[in-house]
Amino acid sequence: MKCASIVLLVLLGWAQAAISQDFTPTATGFKARVNDIDIELQVFGKGIFRVIKTPAGKLLQKESLSVIKTAQPGSFTVMQRMDHASLQQDSLRVILNFHNGRISFGHANEQWLLQELPEGAALQPVRDLDRTSYRIRQGFTLTAEEAIYGLGQQQNGLLNQRGQQFRLEQENMKVAIPFFQSTKGYGIFWDNYSPTTFTDNAAGCSFDSEIGQGIDYYFLYGGHADGVIARMRELTGQAPLMPLWVFGFNQSRERYKTQYELVDVVKKYRALQVPLDGIIQDWQYWGKDPNWNAMTFDSSTFPEPKKMVDSVHQLKAHLFIVAWPGFGPQTKQYADFGQKKWLLDFETWPPKNNTRPYDVYHPAARDLYWEYMNKGLFSLDTDAWWLDCTEPDHVNKKDEDLNLPTYLGSFRSVRNAFPLQHVRGVYEHQRRSTDTKRVTILTRSAFAGQQRYSANTWSGDVVSNWPTFRKQIAAGLNFSLCGIPYWNTDIGGFFAGSYRDAGGAANPEFRELYTRWMQFACFTPMMRSHGTDIPREIYQFGQRGDRIFDVQEKFIRLRYQLLPYSYATAWQVTHHAGSFIRALPMDFAADTATHAIDNEFLYGSALLVAPVTSYGAQQQSVYLPAGSNWFDFWTGEKLAGGRTINAPTPLEQLPLYVKAGAILPWAAVVQYAEEKRWDNLEIRVYPGADGKFILYEDENNGYNYEKGLYTEIPFFWDEPKQTLTIGARKGKFNGMPAKRQFNIVVVNRGKGTGVEAATQFNKTVTYTGKAISIRLP
């Protein structure tokens, strides 16, 4: 029997008529019935398999909110034996046991990558509004040696999530994503949006969801972490490229109370010549709480909002405006959405204000939300969105609130997808409105697939203290390992009340905490200062010449010197399913010592970062992964990997190392990201291994890059020949520099080190787009 490119082999003499009652091959996999459960395996592409389980005779009627890919006929073989069926795709095989319904995933003739628990599927009927649904559970067996990562953003400070139990339900500071990946090179995405309990213990690993029409999950095999992430992006969408300016420095506070105060902050940064690209307007620009989220400016405090926006632009900066998913009772939106029955009947922030969130699951409600947003805000030429409270906050929560109806069913059934749908509405409408300004969204919560909506999630309203600071590292790494690359955190923590009452920005411990947090933020996808209780602008901490001021300025400037590297990394994220912040096992999985390291990471492919997360630390233990040699960024000292060292940690620096073979472009300090084109760059080469780097450039904003208007300049370091080859430029764009100067430095002790530009070069070359090779002494 032949179906598309599927082959069914019937073995051991079974008659076809006898088989077909319980087992059927399909164009995309197979179907079977085992113990009154209908099981379907669907192939979605190379290394992507979907498993569906429903009660016998029941169909799963569902359009995924996360998955945008569809099942695909392809080259695979389906076989059936007496006690099992198998599907073979290249070296991967999936086995269904006919006795207990267990599905196993692995390679031919090798140990299993993952197995379901025998009879580990449960579908318990429950009533969900006007239809029968199920409480669903699926268990898996993990091997003792494997580590797992992901599950969104949890605040437990652990990288490896083995032995943990979480209730996956969106809330401030916790992001619920029912996905994990393993050091064995596979991932599991549990495609369900209701509150879900994840458990890993001696009995096994499981997802247990309150509502579902059936069990529905995806097994993703990539061979390594990058491969799993690539499969997840293939399944749920790629991440668009954010504008260049976003990778500069962004300033905020809770909150700027007038338009004059906001513009004055930008003016002060320009007067101080401290780089700045983004300024963020937080809540209550609309007036008092009953007018919450009116999406218009209060005339007494923001009398000329268009003039404010224009002033920010004249100062070569960009403006974020906050918007919330809930509306106060005196707003036009409250009346309009309420009249259409598009408000969810529970209280959201602020409390005791009767604020209600809108039904983000309703396409027409998302349309109306954008109409108000566009008319009151985007029409003023604002640049970016701060979508706050996208969990959303649920004030005075009652369990029965989850039974409220939405456009897609009960709130319980779609609870965790709230941020995904809300962000989706803003992204899709702005994309339809203009292609000259890239969508830029800062948001407090996320769900699987949200990367396709140009969203940058921050870690929520965390407290300003050292233990919380340390936990943000693992929180961000696990979030990124879910396949969502853009993440950031409030520099210094949001709630700083304990320090406010003890001197505020003059408190020595807070000054150090804030500065150390800023050093960490320099190496995250977005560097953003924000918080309440204590204003965080750099001039709040003194003036140039004061140690704290100077260290903060140093790292803000470093952020701009790294712009070519960061933007190239952003291109790898968009074009090659890459990641910004990389847990060490992503690149060094063979070094098991990296599997649980929760306080170090790579920024891009070259920079090893170890934030300092203890007060008064003068040195810190740092593990340098095996498989590479490393250069101390500050001194140029070359260090062998596979060992722990004691790194000095004066306030002026954090442990920062560069992988041997790295090629690092180094830009001049500018006041804003687009001040200068990269036509005169220092190129730092870290010898000791072959290496490559691709310098990416485009028009810095807009979507012409999607039409192919960009350039790539490849750099290759040949270690045995001690030769740097700059390849031929690929592509073109408007404003592209026709000629460039590259100042090449081979890094060693005291040469090409630290934040200062080099004064001596191994070679200076003029580049006009043609390939050139330079042998370096």
C-alpha cells in the first residue's frame, strides 16, 4: 500500500482487513485506537511530530493559537507488527505500543530519547460552559542523567528544572509556557492554554491541564538546543528584526508625570553626552484611575502630546507609550467594549477601580482596541509600545472567574494565551498600518509563539535585592530556551522601597546593586532602566567623576560599542533561529559541568558573561567551559577552558570572557544608535581557533530587509594560516557605505582589550565590497 510517500509494511501475516479496524496509515502519519483512546501521530516536518489523543470516536476540533505550521506529507515509512506500529523518518523512529498506548521517540537501534509513561494518558470528562471537555494529563519517562530547560520564566533561580513542580498560569513575574527541552536534543511543546501543572519527580514527568478537547503535544528533535529552538520557531513562527535603536540604552521610571519632565530627561542625557535611544512613558498620562488606559493624554499634564513626541524625535530619541489590556469605568473604551459585551467580568489593575480587561480572543475586539490605540497614540508618531499587565493581573481572583465566557470558550480554556492574543492584535494592526516603522513591543508576559509578534518580554515587577537579581539570570535563560529570544529586566529591580527609606539613590548598597544589574543588562536583548520608589536616571547617582556615575556610563557606552555585534546577533535570531542569551549547555552540552550553571551565560556566540550578584564582591568563581580557550576581555590573558577560576570583580568590571576564534566588531561611542554608519570599525580577532562572523547592516528601521535590502559581510579567521579573510559583500540597501575602513587587532595581553578603542593595529584595510585576505603577524 502506498500513500503519498508513505510506505505501510504489514508483517507477520496479518490480513489487511483485520488491521484496518484499529490502525490506519494517513498522508501525514497514522491513526490507531488503543484501550478506548484514539491516537493520531502527525508529521509536521523533519524532526517535528504531533501526538493527538481523544476518547474513542471524538474528534479534536481545535485551531492552535501557537502553532502556525501544518502537518505535511513527507518521506517516512510506517510499519505495523503484532504488538506495535512504527513510523521511521530518516534516523528518527516513533513507536506506538498497541497494548498500553505508549509512544516512544528515538533513533533506530539506539536508546530512546523520550518515552511516554505506560498508560500515562488520562482524559477525565468535565463540563466547560456548554460543552463536554476533559481534564487531560500525559506522563513521560526521563532518564536520570538528562537536564531539562524552559517552562517559561520561573523565579526559582535554577537553570535545570529537573525535580520541580510548577502551576503554569500567567502572573506577574512568572511566565507560563508548557514547553521544555532536554540535553538529549529534543523538546516537548504541550499545546494547551489552560492552567497546567508540570511535575517532575521519581514517578515521571507530566503535564496536567484543567481543560482540553484532547491531549495535544509536539515532539521536536533538533539534536542540540539550537536545533530544538529552530524546530520550535519553524512550528510557531520566526522572530522579526527589531530596529537598531532598540539595542541601545532605554530609560524609564514609574513614572514621568508631565510631558516636560519626560523631554527634560532626554535633554539631560544629551547635555551629559551619555548615550540614549529610548524614553518610556509609563501609566497615568491619561489622568486619574477611573480614566485608566484611556489611550489619550490628560490636557493638564500633557497638553501638547504631538509636540512632546516631536521633541523626542528632534533629540534623536524614540518614545515608548504604555497601554494596558483593561479599561477604567469612565473611559470611552469601557462603554464601547461593554456595550458590545467584549469586557471580561473580573477586576484587573488598579484594584478598587472596577477596571475590566477586554476579550483579547475576539478578532473584532482586537480591531477596536487598535482603533483607539491608533487614534489616540500611534497617530502622534510614537515609536514603540509598552504593553503592561499582559498576564493580565487578576485582582480578588476567584476560581469561578476562569469559567467566564470568551470568544474562544471559557477563560479557563484559553487563560495562558492571553498575552499572545493581546500582543498579536497590536502587532498585526501596526504591520497593516505601515511598513516604515518596525513593530517594537515591550510586554510583561508571553506564551509560545509570541516571538513572531516582535515582543520583548521583561521579568515583571521584581524586588530590588541581591537574591532576586541573581534569579533573573536563570529566569531569562529558561525563557530564551523556550524559543522566545527577546527578554529583559528592570535594571535595579522594580520595587526599591527598602532602599528608598534608607537614602534612595544615595544608599551605597542600592547604588552598587543598580550598577551591577546594569552590567548584566548590558548583555541582554534590551538594556532598560526602570523602577519605582527611586528614580534611576544616571544623574540621580552623581556626576561625571563620581565612581558610580562613571561605571554606569562605561557600560552604557559599552552597549553602543557592541552595537554591530548585537545587531548581527539579532540578524542571526531572525534569519537563522538564533538566540541572544545562551545557557552554557547550548554551546557546550558535552561538558556536563555546564548543565546546571545558573549564573553565567553567553551573549551571542562569543561573549561569556558572569554577572556579579553579591554585595561588595571583590572576586567571583567563574567556570570556563571545556572545548574552547578563553580571553579575559579586560586584560587579553588567554585561559584554558574546562576549569573554574577566581575572577577579580572590582565595581568597574564584571567577569567577561571572549571565546578563542571570535571576531568582534568594535564601534565608536555615539550618542544614539544611528548617529554613524559603521564605515570605520575596529575588528578584534581572538586567535587560538578558526572563527567566523557576519557583519549585518540594513536601513535600521522599516521592513525593506524582508524584501532583501540588506548586506552581509563575512569575516573568516584561519588559525593555522594566521589569516583573516573578509569576504565579498552580499546584497545592498539604501544608504549603504560604498567604502569602509577596518582596523584589525589581533588580541593579546594589553592589546585590543577593555572598552577603550585600540591605538595600535595589526593592519588597516580599505574595503570596497570585494574579498580580501590579510595575513596577520
